Amino acid sequence: MLAGEQPQPPETAWQLTAPPLPPLFTSLQSDVETDVVVVGGGFVGLMAAITLREGGRHVVLIDAVEPGWGASGRNNGQVIPGFKCDPDELKSQFGAQAGERLAEFGGHAPDLVFDTIAKYDIQCHPVRNGWIQPAYAEGGVERIQRRYAQWAARGAPVKMLDAKSLPDVLGTPIFRAGWIDHRGGSINPLAYARGLASAASGVGVQICIHTAALTMRREDTRWSIACSGGTTIRAQQVVVATAAYADNLVPGLRRSMVPVRTAQVATAALPPSVLETILPGRQCASDTRRLLTSFRISPDGRLVMGGSGATASLDHSSVVPRLHAAATEMFGHLGRLNWELAWSGFFAVTKDHIPHVHETADGVICALGCNGRGIAISTAIGSLLAQRLLGMNVADMALKPTPMKSFAFHAFRHLGVALATRYYGMRDRIDGRFLG
């Protein structure tokens, strides 16, 4: 947990429809020995724990608060295929073969999410009607045409949307063009996290909430993790899956990314006439703005919008008004929107906008940096980390371990995020997008 972050986030729309966390989860009460300890109860940690346990390992998962408390339970709930970088960009960065394999890994990630939901009967309101990316300015139109063409060339179920019908599909007339990727969809992310936790417990993972990992040191052939409450876990292997909430447990990990806070806002339940207008096909959407805006309808009929700016502080007061303004520009013609909820959380941003896996020779593996594509990619990475600990060869990993590198001037990250947000907002306005 980052310094200053409160143990209970503001009420989110997802808490209103998510099943409660199983009451059997408690803090670690005594010292324990296990094969693997997983630090962090987000999508990466939970999926790693399930995969490891089903692979025959004894697993203990600890979380400083509870499963889904961080970014996993606070995002917009969009299950989006791929990475921030398009397939051809991945090929340029990693080489033809490795880049293509990485693109395939990201493209199939939503399949793992929805297959996992079905396998464990997770009650998280899954809807797989596609993800839409609309564009307003001309540069955005060119971008989505390139992205569509690259995925179409790889046989993905994608389609450019007819510009004339786009207002009826989205419920807003402000966008010039759009494409849909039918691999995508939406869920209640907090319910998914809690469902994964229940599934992990069901296969034999010991889950301990309100248990923070304080220090980690090597003792002979095992790792010793000192936890809050004075307890200790001894394990042969360690998965560190704290993402944007990384601390100093693993030297250098916190400085290898920048935690960026982004917000979500939700209206009261919308009237039937508005529900029939905004995304009537119940797709989810996120646009091409530099300060992108995502929008969808929640399981209980609310408009939920996210993004539209970022901050490195603990406060989201500067982001929420921009989201309200974006919503007014998009849907103001439908009448006044009654806003009820606003919340925020940190996600990890890496230098190259690609997730990073790091490992040591003596049994510690880490991953972070989904850069806003957290649900599908995090689920897939959790499985990948587990497979690596179960014996997968590095050569067979789509996302291979890399050396840890610190951000230059990491101490000035708050100023950097603020300046970048102002700059991108200015560029969006110049491009003719909404008044940020």
C-alpha cells in the first residue's frame, strides 16, 4: 500500500453489486511454511495462486488490505485485448517472431478472463459484446484505422463501424469514426477479484487479508517474509504482485514504474430511455484521446466513466470535473446526468508502456505495468508467472523477464505526471476534442 493511501477506498459502483468477500478470510495468525507465497491480491497474484495450486504447489497469498482493494477492483471493468502498443509496434520493439508472439499473448488474454469466469462460475456480470474505440480528431481516426488493419490482418474478429450509424451505437454524436473488437467485453472488476479469491480458496490456497509483507530475506534455501502482526512466512518461491502499490520489499521495484492515479465516476441509475440510448448493445468503449475517456453501463444501470486525466497525488479532485465535462459533451443532449459516485486508484506506468516481468535466480518473480490494460493482461500475466515457477522455460514465455531499470528522476514523478497531464490536455483541445 502506498504511503498515505487509506485502507478503505470511497464507495465504488462495483461494491454495490459485488458479492461480499468470504468471511473465512482473516489475517495471518501464526507463522507458516509453504512452497510459494504470493504478495498481492489483485488479478496477477490471484491468477498466479490458482495456477500454482492447481499445479501441485502449496500456496499462501497475503494482501495488505483484501483481494481487489487496489487497481484490480477500482477500474472501469473493461476487458480489452492487447497492449497499449499495436502488434506492428511490438514487432519493431521485440523483433518479428517475439513481437508477434507477444501480440498473440495479449490478443488472447480476454479469452482467459472469460474462460476463468465460466470455469469457476464467478458472479461478476460478464458481458462479452465487444470493445469499441471511437475517434474524434483526424489523428485518432488514422490511429484506429491502423490498429483495426493490423488486427484484421491477424484474423481477429474486428470491424470498422459505419460512421453514420456510430451515434446510434454509442449514444453520442461527437465521434468521427470507430472500430469494434469482439474479443473484448466488460465485468464488475471487484466481483471478479473476489470471485478469483473464492476460487483460489476453493482449490486450497490459504488467503490472508490485512497482512502486509514488511521485509523479505534469504535464509538458507528459503525466503523469510516478515508480516504485519509479528508473523513470518517461509517459502521456497515468492511472487510479488503489488503492481502500482509496490514498496521496498523488492529493491528497485518501486522505482521501476510510476504510480498514476486515475478516477472513475458513476451516475445514479439511468432512466430506461437513456439506457436504451447509451451503448444499447452493451459494448464498452474507450476513446483515442491522449487523456482517454472510457465509458460503459454498469450492471445496475449507471453510466460509469473513467480516465480523462491523471495525477500522482492521493487526491482525484482535479480529475473528476474533467470526467463530468466529458460526459456532458458526450451525453448532455440526453438531459442532466445525476452523479452519485467518484473514486480513484493507482495503476503502474512503465517507460515503454509494456508490462515487465523480473526474476531472481533464487526464486523471486515480479510483474507490473499493465498501463491501463489491467484486467485481461493481468490475468494472463498471473498465469504466466505461475507457469514459470512450475518449470516453464524462459524461451517459451511470451513476456520474458528483463532486468529492472529505474525511472530517471523518480523523486520528481509527481511533477512529471502533472506536467504531462496538462500538456496532453492542451493537445487534446488543439485536436478539437472536449474542453478538459
